[in-house]
Amino acid sequence: MADQTTGQTTGQPNGQTPGPDGPPLLEVRSAVKVYGKGEEQTKALDNVSLTLHETPAGITTVAGESGSGKTTLSDAILGFTTLTSGRVLHRGRDVSTLDKEGFLAYRREVQAIFQDPFGVYNPFYRVRHVFDLAVRHFRLATSKAQARDLVEDALRVVGMRGAEVLDKHPHQLSGGQRQRLMMARAYLIQPRLIVADEPVSMVDASLRALILDIMLRLRDERGISFLYITHDLSTAYQVGDEICILYRGSIVERGDTREVIDNPRHEYSRLLVSSIPVPDPDTAWASDG
């Protein structure tokens, strides 16, 4: 059927076909989030719907400028904010109605990586504390030896070794190392989906490429999907399978990432694409100056 937004023709809200084994892994239905009251109201999300199936694993990008509603959407999915109306469903179950065990199962399958690699650590604890908490909370191991092996495997996935980082405090590590540790911690739990909210916006270019490569490998080799929240269409083009363009709380265009970015149909999508710097020193980047 034709997408209700201006954009590509798709069969499901994000262009994917229905999963063969029951309800989708994650579904956002008609999400609305309003902040404030009366004339001071701000609608951060306006009837947003999104469907993510477990297989095949993919990277779905939600892109838009600051204030478009991207982080509000990720916060609603992760349970950090309550929707004004609409629902977030995990395998067909409303996340807001889950009991303690149900929410633990949800957390095990849906993990997060945040923008700020500096603010997610308690500076009083060594790095191993982050992994020890995850192992205990999600009951991942029955012995210290098993826990150690799981942590080492997770660190290897992101190109690190326990002997180099686990006994250090967060301030002794670079921002890129801290961000990779957060990816290792998310992978440790073996989720089916990682919500990555601007995970490369606070690291330099070389580390940005490394983190994006880790995302691709986790998708291809481990079957982990990503909901990649970003304002950067160039990185979305590098790694995204499908993209949703968010503008003032609404999805205005969605479809295959390369199709949408190469041939944007909505005026706002065209504006976003035109703002990407051209990697050619002989080509001037348009400005108002």
C-alpha cells in the first residue's frame, strides 16, 4: 500500500514485510507526546508509527534536526517517558503494562546506547562494575568464570580486552573507549534490538567509523537490529537499511535509505540532504554568509 507520508511506497509502516513468527519485535502505534498545558503545549510526537521485525536484522534510521522528536521517540521506546496517547508494543504486549519480569524480558531484548559517553558512568566505580551489574541484573552467568568469559567475549566484539580497561576508572579512558564499552555492555545481554541515540556525535571521525563498523558487524554477524537515532544523514547513508525522516514530531518520509537520500520527495527531506557538506574542496558549500 502507499505510505501515508510523502515518500516511498511500502508494505508496512517501515517498509518491512510482516514477520513469519507472530507479532513484530517492536511496534510503535500512533505515538503522541505533548509537553506543557494550554497555550504552552508542545507536541513532540504527532501520530508516529513504526514497526521493527526480528528478522532479518537491520538498521532503521530515524533522522531529523534537533527538536524534531527523535530523542522523545527513543525515550518512549525505552520507557523513560510516558506517551500522551498511543502505544509501544514488545512482541504484541504493551510495554507500559508489563510487570517486573515482563519488563526485565523487554530490557533484555531491547537495549540502549546513548549520545554522551561521559555521562553514563559512575565515576566512583571501576569499569568492571558496569559489566558486573549487567551480569547480576539479567542473571547471565552462574559462576564467576562464566561471567568473566562473557565479558571478555563482549569486549572482543568491540576490539577491546579486559586487562586493558576493566580495572580503570571511566576518567582514565577516552570518549571513544567509553562508547565502545557501552556497546560491549549492550551486546553482553544479547539483545535483539539496540536503540542507539546519536552514538557517534561526540567522538572524532576515526572513532565514528569504528563504531559504525561495529554496528554493521553486530547486524550481519550477530543478528542484532538497530534503531539509529541521528541528525547526520551521511552516517545514515553509510549504515542504514531504512530511514524515517522526522519533522516537528511527524514522519514525513520513509523507505530505503539510499532511495530516500538520493531522491528525497518531501521538501524537508530535500533540505536535510542539501545541508550535507560535499567532500570536494573545489565545491563550495552553500551558506547564508
